[in-house]
Amino acid sequence: MCRNIKTLFNFDPPATDLEVTAAAVQFVRKLSGFNAPSKANEAAFQQAVEEVSAAARKLLDSLVTNAEPRNREVEAERARERSIKRFGER
């Protein structure tokens, strides 16, 4: 799908509304093909972002798991290690 959309479920602390909205923006950008919509499409773009954000929040709030919540710092370090392994040190 889109590499910039990150997993938001089962983290401690839970995903913020800002993170959910950022994921929604990435999703709508991908679907629309617009990085930034024209003035004529701006209202439709923003409406889509709001609706996707609401659906994503509803989904995240309704999911359940028995797994321990993931730690953001640990996951970020793992991502850095994967990046170094894939692309080398910068």
C-alpha cells in the first residue's frame, strides 16, 4: 500500500489523534494521486481525510488483543536497524 502509513494498533501509549490523521492524509493522498489538492478539490480532500480519520479511530478503538502493547522506542530502534541493514549507514 503506502510505505508512509505506520501500524498504529497496540502501542503504549495508544496512537494519538494526530497520528491517526497523518495516516488518513497519507491514505487519501495515495487514493487521489494528489500530494496537495487543487483549490477546486480541497474541500473534497479534507472531507475524505476527516472521514478516513474517523473510521480509523473507530477501528483502532474497537480492536482487541491479548498481546502485550508494543513500545514505541523499541519499535523505532528496530526500524532503524532494518534501515541500516537495507540501505547501509548514512
